[in-house]
Amino acid sequence: RKEVEQDPGPFNVPEGATVAFNCTYSNSASQSFFWYRQDCRKEPKLLMSVYSSGNEDGRFTAQLNRASQYISLLIRDSKLSDSATYLCVVTYQKVTFGTGTKLQVIP
Amino acid sequence: GAGVSQTPSNKVTEKGKYVELRCDPISGHTALYWYRQSLGQGPEFLIYFQGTGAADDSGLPNDRFFAVRPEGSVSTLKIQRTERGDSAVYLCASTLGGNADTQYFGPGTRLTVL
């Protein structure tokens, strides 16, 4: 089993839709969790950290489920500018990135 | 302030040659990471420095790859006897403290081995 797994997509959704991504991780001792966004041919940039209590930033909500070992990202009211690859990051003794989930928001 | 910078932005080399890739982290960031990213994949961890020392080099694929950070700031990733399979984007990131902190990435170096 991969350390961090994501559905690569692509997820094609219309503007205004709500879309959710999950990311599973294998190491139950994992300590820190993040979502990064990567635009085509650009470097990854932090979207949000994921806390045990869950956290929300505008249209974005991230949650952590330690029992089932996954994190999720929910995007409400999708915008065209949300089109990107969303990378899940899990840290224990090292930093591990998922392969990313590609989102395409369609007009 | 200045972000993470990487040079060169693109490097084309021939199989068997030696290359050096440079990373200049954000000033004051103690931790520096190197990753390799192939098309359609997430960044693959190579090595992590805390200060001048390599805290974890378990991601280096073989002994052709080596990295240094002699003064705890700028780092150089060195690849000997390059192979076509080394072609990828090499990303550098820095954090203020360590693994639990936000990673700030440079724009990457696109390496093409012919």
C-alpha cells in the first residue's frame, strides 16, 4: 500500500458545484497534514493545513479522520480559477506527497 | 521578501554528464528539502537538510545523487553520470523549522537528459 494515496482524477465539475477529494495515508503515527495546490507547470503552494478539529477557509474545508486514516478537502461554489492539481501531504519522520488530484472546473 | 529561488530554470544535458542544481532558500529558514517531480506525479522526496547537515537522505535514488548545504543556506544537488530516467523537474523547498511547517517551494529546475 502506498504511504499516501489520492484519486488522480480528473474531476470535471461545472462552475458553482461542490466537489470533495479524499486522501488516505498508511502510517497511523502521521503527525501533520496539509493540502497544497499546484497549477500546471508551477510549483506547489500551501492551500491549507489540516487540523484534528477540521478547519475552514472561505469556500474550502479540510477535515482529518484519524480512525480511518484519511483527510478530505471540500470546495464549495467552484470557480474556474480553482482548476488545478490538489496535493495531499502527510508528515511523520519525513514529508510525503500524494500523486495529486486534478480538478477541472468547466464554464 | 524574496522567496525560494532555483537555478538554472532549465538544464539540458547529455547522458553521462555531470550536473549541479542550485537552491537559494528563504533567508532564516533552517530546513531545506529537495524533491523530484515527474509528469503526472506528486513531488518525490529526495533529501532534507536541517542546517548544514542532511537530516534524512533516504530518498536519494542511488549514489549518483548527492547534495550539500555547506553554510546552512544555499544548497546544491549534484547528479553524476546522468541517465535519461533522471529527466524531471527538481523542486527545492524551505521551511522555518521542520517537517510540520509550511513548505515554500522554488519554481524548480527542469532537467532533460538526452
